[in-house]
Amino acid sequence: MNESKSGYPDGFFERGDSAPDAIFYLPPRLVTHIDNAAIRAVSELYEQLGIDGSSGNRSRVLDVMSSWVSHLRSAPDELVVLGMNASELAANSMATERIVQDLNTDPVLPFADESFDAVLCCVSIDYLVRPVEVLREAARVLRPEGQIVITFSNRCFPSKAIRGWLETDDEGRGAIVIDYLRRAGGFDGAQLSLRTPASRGYRGDPLYAVTARAVTARAAAAGGNATSPSSSRPR
């Protein structure tokens, strides 16, 4: 495929369902989209990274493309959830603030610079048609050394996932996410990891995570950016 002005192949961000997302996400879906083992892997990762309330540190966390549950084992001091469905967000018991916003039509986050300690995006990155813009905004609202955690599996709404995501494998999807972060700028130390068992006997949903930190002002001035041995151009 030829490259478009975005730097990605032509058609990379096309989706089977081109209707406005507001129509698709209008009915509330109070369900989980990955199995219990994958959910546990998400929760364990958040706990290990000190993002949930178990760390004992005061923190403000933003969960983008959120729903009725954020998969945190304990609540941080502040949890801001941003998603497409008001009813789903209202059901999120840990949330301290709820914002309805379609990031595919408006990728600008309505928050001040350096106002969050962590930004989460759980099994939703594959639906973004302007991911670099959204992640650039995530870098802006994160405090220096703040964490971004992007998790994904092999399950999705295929009609709403972008073509480039559907046409590759799990390793390629990790490379796509790392490439998004590199293009967005403002992140360093991006790493891809498999959070569920890699054994052939494991039959559950796989759960992958890409984590990175917002660069400090000094690192930004020196050209700090997301890097990883797994980083490569999307296929």
C-alpha cells in the first residue's frame, strides 16, 4: 500500500463501519470485553506500576475510552473517566469525574498541562482513527515521569477497529502502538510485554501492554522520545 500524508499506508485507518461512532456506542454495554484472566492481568499491572490506590501515594488518573469499570483493584485519589456513553461512565463506581467525548472527532483532551500522574487506555486503542493526536494530548496532560499504559488483546468490535490493526498479528499490534507513541513525542522508555501466560496450554484471551513515561522537560529539550527494541514501522 502507498503511504498517505499521515505516514501510514493508504487505508490504514479505514474501518468497516464508517458511520459516526456516536451511533454505534449509543446503547449502553455494561459488559466486559476480555475474559477474567485478562482482566486480572490488567489489574495486576496497574497495581505493580503503583497506579491504583494501593501505592499509598496521592495520584490523579485519567482513563480514556473508558466505560463502566476501569479494572483498578483499588481507587486512586482521583479517577477521571472519558468515554462515549454517559450511562456506562455513570456506572463506574471509582470515577470522581466523568466526561463524554468522542476522541475520533475531537482528540483534544479538556485538561490542563501536566495535570495527571497516569493515563490508561484499556483494549480500545484499535478504534482510534487519530491515535497520534490523542497520544500527543496524553503526553501534554501527564506530569513529568507520569505513566501511560495501553493494553490490548485480540478481541475487538471488528467493524470499528482500523484496517491496519486487523491486518496484522499481536506482535505487529504492539509495534503499531509503540510507533504511535514515537510519532506523538513526549514519551520515553516504551516497552511491550505479554501479561498473560505464553504457554501453548493457555486458552484465555491474551493481554498485551505497552507502557512508557512522559519525558521530563530536560529530556524533552534533548529530544527524548519513545524507544523500544520492539519498535518498528506498522506492516
